[in-house]
Amino acid sequence: MLDNALQKLMNFRQTIYTLFPKRKDAIMNLLDSLTSHGHHCKSVIQLSNASCFERQYSSITDAIADGLPEAHWPDIRKSVYKEHRGCEYQKTPHHFIVDCTPAPRPYAEKLPDRYITHAPNPAPGNKPICVGHQYSVLVSSSHNRAEKDKNWVVPLSVKRVPSEQKGNELGMQQLNECIDELEIGEELSINVADSLYGTDKCREIATKKENLVHIFRLRNNRNVFLEPMATSSSGKGRNREFGDKMQLNSPETYPTYDEDTQFTRITRKGKTHTLHIKLWGNILLRGSTSFRSSEHPINLVQITVTNEQGNAVFKRPLWLGVLGKRRHELTLTDIQQAYAERYDIEHYFRFSKNNLLMDAYQTADAEHEDLWWQLCCLAYGQLYLSKSIVPSIPQPWERYLPEFKDNDTPGAISSPSKTQRGFIKLLDVIGTPAATCVPRGKPTGRKSGDIQIKKESHPIIFKTKKTPEKDAKTISLDSETQPTKPDLQEIDIFLELVQSSLKKIKLTPSEFSKLLINSS
């Protein structure tokens, strides 16, 4: 079992090595040092001190700026996913999770396209924002229960969100592109996301894939609609598009549900909770002028949790929308378990930023930053393939913990942090496909007289709500010289006013005309 997993990892490393046409040896050294020593470093340049990095620190820039742009990333993603799925590649549904995470760069004045983006802020009273970039990340979750318990996911695609685009819409497009790249357009695929991915534009993008079932959270105060009742048309006006309103925060508006189930679970603290799940089929959401939402109904799911005394564990129930032509193939338990896996991507964000330096690369080139994020995803994928074969290396105070005793059994799955801790010893066994470093001699450097162009500073972009611009009134410069036809009615009104005024001052029209001529 261990020999097969070891050989599988070696074959994978050899495959991705061939997918780097340029600077492949420096890239593999950088990938191994990031995978094994990322948790020991505070900056990317410190990775050059790792024992598995055979080159000088300048090779880090060469690998990122010169080698990674030439890499075959679609083939790399396909190789990672096939190794993750294994023999289950076409037997079980494909589970995906998409979300965005910030990359703070408040002091990078030379970095282009920086904007204000959302970022969790623990300080009370502070706005949860930062200056930098935002990245949309797509991962795949596992069907293995042991892997789920350790919060393992497999990152497949990462894209920087431009300032003129929305992260949720880019994430849905990213998902559709990944389905095409992996050639799974005919197989059932399930995507799970937060409420931000339930907008009409995101739902419109999701409906373009007939094999995709999109599960998203709904706000507790949202209004949904039933299908309109079939009535005889009188021939006047169009038929109703939406039926009666259902307010999620008003139980008196709920119709009779179509399906329900409940089951109990034991939490990690030993408490017994009961999950009550209800489903309403073919519920409608409001759309837009470009998306006819009434033609794409959803299954509405409500999940409530009670304790042993029958009291609600959470203040509000969880509402989920299930969109897609194949949504009826999922049971209520499948929907609940799929959405419970959504939080695994948050574990991935935290681990990659703390242990893989994902947001620590300081560069003024946005393209180089994008490539670094992709390399970090590949490093995490390498850890995933090593989770059951790395040696256990506990700290002195961890030797008697149950999780380390379990790792002593062959094939036991380690957590991401424990896998990274033992990866350096695994490298001593499997080696590296990279060629041995050969000294190139003294570099020539820049020639005398060469002038390095200074990078320009870029302002911070503040996103605002776009308002439709009012049509500017055209003013003709020669409008005063153009002859206009007099209005006879206005002339009559003016003459009446003049005559009445002359009578008040006791002045005849002839005397007024003489005075008017003399004054001109």
C-alpha cells in the first residue's frame, strides 16, 4: 500500500517536471523547498536556505519570472485532479468549492490594479477592508471520510480578480472553464458556494452547464416565489411569471414542504444534535432582463439543528438553493453534507497563507504574483499526495497525543501541517527529478551605461456604484444668430401687457414709441 502511494507520488513529480519547458530544475527546487520549509520561513527569499534548494537565491526570481510563464498549467491541473480522483474519476459526482480571498498589498505603490477589497478584521469597529488584490480559488473536495476529517481539499485553479470585475462572477466562469479542461462535461458536478454566488448573474453562468448542480446559501430575509397556478387565460395580457410570495423569515407564508428527513450526529465535544431538513421543489427567484429566472427553478432546502432538549442550537435556520437540471438526483443528506464541506476551503486559505507563504511574495509585477499563487496551489497538491506516506515527526510535547499514535499505523492520513513537517524526510527517499546544479561562473551583470527604467506608481482604485450617465445637452455655438419664427400667441400677450401698463402711467402708444426710438 505504501509502496504504491510512494510510486504514485514519484510518477506525479516526474509528470509535472516535464510540463515545465523552461527553468524546470529551478522550479522543482523551489517547489520542494516551499512544500517542506514554507512553515519555517517568513519571506519567499528565505526558501533559498532550504537544504533541498541547490541553487542561489537569484534562481527564485528566474524560476518565477522566466520559467513559470511557460508552464502548461491546464495539463498540470488535469494531472493533479486525476491523481486526486484515482479510480473514482468517473464513478462518483465531482465536488467543487469556489470562494475568494484577499491578498493585502497596502505598501506596494508600484503594483498595478490595487483596489479596496474585503478582508476580515478582528479589531472592533474597524471596517473589514484592505488595499490589495483579491483571488478567486476553485478547489475539489474528497469523498474519503478520513480526508474530510483532516479538512483536505485539492486546489485546481486560482485567478486574480481584476478591479473592473466581480469575484463571484469570475469564480463561476472559472468553474465552467475547469469543467471543460477536465473533460467532465457529461458527468454530475456539484459546486458549493456562499450567498454571494446566488446572484442572478452567477445563476445565469451556472445554467450554461447542464451537468452542474449549484448549491448556494440564501439570506434569511430573502423573498422567493412559488410557481404560478395554472388558470384559464382570458386572452388579455401575458401569463403570470411568478406565483405567491414566500418570505423566508415569515413561517406563516410557508407552503407545505415536498420532502423532509432528520438524523442525529455526535459533535466533537460529544453532544448529540438532531438535523431537520425540509425541501420545497421548483421555487422561483427574481432574475434580470438578461436572465429569465422563472425558466430555471431551484429546490429550496431548510436545515435546522436542535439539541437533546429540543431547543434550537442556532438562532436562524440555514437556507440553501439547489440549482441545475440534475438537482433532483441529490438527496437531502447529499445536499447537507455537500454544503458542510464548504468550510474546508477556509482551512485551505489559512494553511496556505501561514505555511506556504501564499500572500507573502513581494513584487511589483502582478503577473509574477499570479504565478506565485499557482505554484502555492501545486505545492499544496503535492502535500495532498503525501498525506499517507510521510513519517510522523511530533514535537516533544506531542508524542503522547492520540493523533500521533494513529499516524504510526501504515496508511494513516496526516493533517496538512503534519504532512508538511515530515515532507523533508520523504524527499530523502524519493529524491528529485531536477538535474544537479552546475556552477555557471561569474555572471556578467548589466552592461555599463544601461539604465534601468523606473516603475511608475499606481493609484489605489476605489470601486463605486455605477450610475447611468445623463445625456449631455448639446449647445449650438451659433444658436443666437440663427433666425427663429416668432410665436403669434406670445406676441398678443406681450401687446396686451404693454397697453395695460401704458394706461396706468397715462402714456399714449405714440409717445411711448417716440421715447423708445430716442433711447435706442
